[in-house]
Amino acid sequence: MDIIDRAVSVLMHDGLIIYPTDTLYGLGADAFSDEAIEKVYEAKKRDLAKPISIAVSDFEMLAAVSHVDRSMEEFIEKFLPGPVTVIIPARKTIPDILTGGAGMIGIRIPAHGVALQIIERFDAPITATSANLSGGKDPQTPEECTVPRDLFIDGGRLSGTPSTVVDLVRKSIIRRGTDADAIEEFLKSR
């Protein structure tokens, strides 16, 4: 069984994986399983009121879990896959715990082959929060991944720059990261 199949097996049993992305190491769990999501909050010691973003493998999966209008679609086509998290209205299929009760969900399509293969084979979104204790150092190396997990996928040293978080409803940057200047320009031109 290869590492991707092992990761999918862990996800199918409500387990936690640490996986490499184009930015940091992510803590992955089945985004549709309340039990798995609770494990993510426990592992990170994260406040339940704080939302957790998810990762999808393509636009089709993104559209299945969120409401996307034409202007959002333009942005997504330009910047994803890539180091960007878009905040958009969530569909009812997304558990409330992930949205912090706000009805909005952060979504990434990581530009990383391993992450995309896991999500594609799992055929559902997974959580995309960083693999560290809440408020801890962003995990750029395997040693910095300090949370409990059932499977670790070593991707070596990653870029270490967190994704830029963009609220596509308000057309504003919530957290500056990679490509923030280009994103700002794009949002201003719309």
C-alpha cells in the first residue's frame, strides 16, 4: 500500500494525517466527519469558536461545498491551485463547527502533488489547518509538526509562508501571505 492509500485509509477511519502543502504542513481529517473534526480541534488545542479551513482537489469539489458567483470564480481560476485560502459562503453540507457558525468556509486548492493526490483519492475535502498547536510556530519542517496524528507524510522542508487569506464576499485580504500584492491588485481592478 503506498503512502497516498495509507493516508486515505486513515481519513476513512476518522484519523488524522499530517501532509505537505505548497506552504506549510497541514493537519488533515475528513471535513464531513464531526468526530474527525473534533479530533483536529483537540490535537491543536484550538478554540471551538475558531473556524478551520478545508482543502479540495479541484474547482468541482470547491463548488460542491460552497456558493461561488462569477466574480469569485474569476479569482479562483486565477489564483488556485496556489498559496491562497478563499473565504466564501459554505453550503449546508459543511459541518457548522468548521465555519465557526458564520456560514463561511475557508477553502484551499494546494499546489502540491501529494496533497492533491490524497484529496482526489479520498474524493472529499479534508481539513487544511496547520499541523501545530494553536498559536504555535508555523510548521515548515517535520520537526515543527507538534500535534498528535495517525500518519505523517514527510515532504521535507516546505516554503514556510502561510497562505494569503482572502474574503471573496468583502473582496478583502484577511491575512497577507504569498502573492498578497498580486491579489490586492486583482481585487482593486474588479
